[in-house]
Amino acid sequence: MKKTKIVSLIAAGVLSLGSAFGLAGCGGGAPSGQLGRGTTLYVQMINYTVEADKAYERLATVYNETQGVEDDIEVVIDEQSSVNNYTSQLRPNVNNQYDIMTIDNMTFKEVLVEYFDGANAIVPLDDYLDDPEFAEALGLADIPETSMDMWKMTQSSDEDGFFYAGAAEGTEQLALPFFNDPQVLFYNSQMFEEMGINIISVPEEDLAAYNQQHSTNLKPHGYAEYTPTAVGGDLADKTSENLSGKTVVKVFNNCIPMNWKELRTVAQMYQKDNPGSYGYMSEWWFNYGWSVGGDCIGWNGDEYELSLGDETKGLLVIDDTLVVNGTTYYKGDVLDYEDLHSLSSGDRSKLLNEKRVTELPSMYEAFVEFNRLGVPTTKKVTDADHGSLDGYGIAPTTVDDRAGYFSDGKSPMLCEYYSVQNAFTAKLGGNFDIAPLAQYREYEGDPDNSTELKVIGEGGYTGELAMAENSEGEEVPIVGEAVAVTEPQTAGMFLPANADPSRREAALKYMAWVCGPEGQAILAEGNTSVPNQTSFAEDEEFLNAEGRVTDNMYAALFANSNSYVGDWSYDSNDAWITTWSTVLNTEVREGKITLDQFLRERRSDANRAIGGIGVYTKRT
């Protein structure tokens, strides 16, 4: 997936974009609304949470009182979201009562594949996105590619019965990203402070300026331990004891992802003083596999197959551009499964020798690392031919009450969806915040497979990122991709093809407003959705808005800038995963059998089921 940096575009006035682009006519045949406007739009909204519902109502109210006056439009919302609602409303022979509909990504493929194959039930938006005024009102240039890709798909299957989604060839933009809810790392700030951890909030690109201002020598780590002399400045005297009993300065930067070892270290530190508890709570592996280009399944050129056992090393692109299998990659991108496996051994060796790529862990290694988190230290994760690795025991073997553990103050870290924060305030008050999820990050002289985290300033260890020299002689950091999965209820907004066409141009105006900067800022007020616009990370009015539950909006926007749908949304149903996932999620993750045993006994069954997936998805 191509990295999308959070950058400042034009921070000033980012919330003042209107949707007054010039489309011809607004259609006068629609019934008048309560406000006596020229056009009344009826909008179906997806049911979600109480907080989201309030935000939906506020969206309509603010629009009707502001931009709607200029547009001569009134918006009326109705909250429904069942599959039956879509199948009944989208039938070609029905006059749809809604001008605009929202849909979650789980249902998006189900509706198109299982009910409306070839019916062209949704109006493609590509031509409208080519309109400069529409694109400007929407803030299109500021929306991450991955967010747009979630809502691209073909509406007809091909001769082999396949649909295509995401960045695959032939897809159309069928919806706009409306409701975005990526996973983030929740942490208990009070527990961190009790462990002697100093918390800072400095984006990686701002570290040099911070160090100059504070006379410190901080390195680009999510969590790091320094000798007092090495860290310097106003942090030098803020010492505590680490896991090895050394006096160090512990620093957690909530704007930079921790690497795998750093996450383990913080979790183990908590457990040392709280025996019988867990330092980390998570159900999901996505950020581990995606960081190195892997997934639980991968396209082999003809069909999907299980990739958890794939030991092919991932490849990080270190040249400015590289085309593999028709896909253009840029410096810092990681090859996806399909393109990685399109390379012959000779092609791969050539790219490595020419210093155009460098190696990352394999999907197998990434999943083993994730699986070790929840397997007890007394149980094996791999067989002897893979090192007979034990579990770390820093997470529970069952994750049924992961959020409960965190909100009850029984664990300092939790991987969860951004929207869950509203449930934590009653018990935790303001003693929690968010950070990016763990990411593969390689540091010179501190291999991830070693047990103890090295102390910066001790024994010559500098804490610098490991570098690979590319074909131009440049040093490129060996860092995977910080990709987060987005909640199944993440929603897109679309135009039903069977709605009254005379109101379509008015509908487009509202869609641009609600999916653009102004609407996204209002929707985010419920603390359930992250704006789809990356430049909000630079907008002081938004960052300092009242009612914010978590302070670190940088981490939320960082997650959303590279988020994508999870495996539940790869096909139109979950039949492909049910035959083998139960064993993986219980016996393997509980340490009752090793991953290797699972692969020997279940891989062929899994591949038969996975081969039945009818939607091919390409991620950018």
C-alpha cells in the first residue's frame, strides 16, 4: 500500500470550503421540505452508535442552516441499515425514496455480488470526480488513496464470475468515504507514568526541531530507553528502573509507531509489577502482516490462497520508483503478495543486487510474532525446524473482553477501533489516549529477535534507524508500512441509480459537503469517526475542539491515512473463512497446537475454501 503522509496543505481555512460548485440546475420537481427550499433530499444513514447518530443529526442541522441556504436544499435523514433495506430500495423497477444512501463495507460487496450483479444499481462517481469544482469542494486531493479505493468495485461479474474491487483494473468509484473508524493503540497514561515512562507527542518529521528546542537527543522510536547522558536536556533527570534493573530514561512518543520489540517491552514491564495481568490486549493481526506486505490470504495470479505459512521475505522498495507486475511502487512502499510472487528468483535477485529493494520479514514471521503475544510462555508457537519458539504471554489467550480489561484498568495497552473511546471515559476519565499501532521498524544494532531492548547510549548503541543503500547511493530507512484496519461499520455514501434524477445534482452538492472538510469536521465531533482529510492534522481549530475524548488526533489521522477494510470484507460473505478460522483463533492462538501443525493439517482445507472467493481486490 502506498504511504500517505500527513502533511499541511493549506491549514488556514481548511474548514471553510463550501460545496457551491456549479452544476447545471437543481431539478424543481421534488416535493418541498419544511424549510420551503427548492429541493428536499432524503438521505438514508447507517445505524451505528448513539454518538454517531447525534453527529448525523448535527450534520443535517448545520447544513440546513448554512450551506443548504446557499444551495437552496433541505436535507432530511432516516437511519436504517439492514441488507433488506438495500435490496428493497435498490431494485431497478423501484422508485427509490432516498436520494443518497450510506452503506458499511461489509454489506457493500454483499449487495452488489449477491443481489445486483449487472444491475448497475449505483451511480458511478468517476466523471463527477473529474470535475475540478466538485473535487475541490470534496477536498479530493487531501483524501488518502486507500480511503477512496475502499469504495471502488465493478457492478458486473466477468465471464469467470469474478468481481473486482479496490485499485483493480476496471473498477468504478461507487461511493465516497464518509464514516472512517480505523484501529489505534489505546494506552493508559496513568499506568505509563507509574512505570516511569515519559510521554511526548512529536511527529517523526518534527523530532529535529523538538530536540533543538529542548536540548534533547531523541531518536525516531515509539518507545525507547536512554542513558541520562544520551537523552540530555529536560529529560535527563527523569529516570526510572527498566526490566533489567538499569537506571534509564524511558520515553514513549505517541506520534511514532513502536516496533514489535518495543511493544513487547512495555507490556512485559507492566506485567513484572503486576503478575497475572496482561500488558497488551488485541484480537487482530492486520498491522503486523500488512506492515511487511502480507495478509492471511494472497492472490497467486489465478485465485486466493492461504498465505500465513508463506516464508517468502517481503520486499521494501528503496528506489524512487519501481514497476512490478504492472504496479508502480515508490520509495518506502512494500510489495503486495501478488506482485511479490510474480517475481522469478532471478528477477528478485536482480532487484536486490541492483539495490532497488531490500528484504523485510515474511508473512509467516509476522504472524508468528503476533501469535506469540497471546500464547503463554510455557507453550510453543512453532515446531523445532522453526526454532521451537515460545509464547510471550503478554496478551490473554482469549480476547472476548479485551475492551473491558482496558477500561477496568487491568491492562495498559489495547488495539481497538477509534470509536470505542467513548466507552472508556466513565471509568478512566482522562487517563488514556491513543497512539499509532506497532509497525515493523528496524534499528541498527538492535535486532527484533533479541530478547532485551537495547539502551540508547550504552555500549555504542545509537538508536538510529537501520538503513539500506539504494541504487543512487541514498540511505533509506528499513521501515515497513504503518497500515491499520478500519472498522466493519466504516461507511461510504452513494447515489442510488433508481433515485429521482432531477435531484441528483443537489445530492452531489450535499455529498461533497458531508464527505468534504466541513462535514467531516462535524461528524468527528462524536468521537466515533476520523476525518478523511489528512490536513486536519495541521488544523488548530479542529485539534483543539471542545469535547475531544482523546487528545492525540495526530495518531487518529495517521491511522486513517493508511487504513483499509479487513478480511471480513474481502468477499460477499464469510464462507471462505469459517472452515479453518476457528482452529486458528482458538487452538493456535492458545498454544494448544503450533502454527506449523495447523499449516500441515489445515492448509489444504483452507485453500479449498479460500479458492471460492469471488471478489478480487487490489490495494494500492
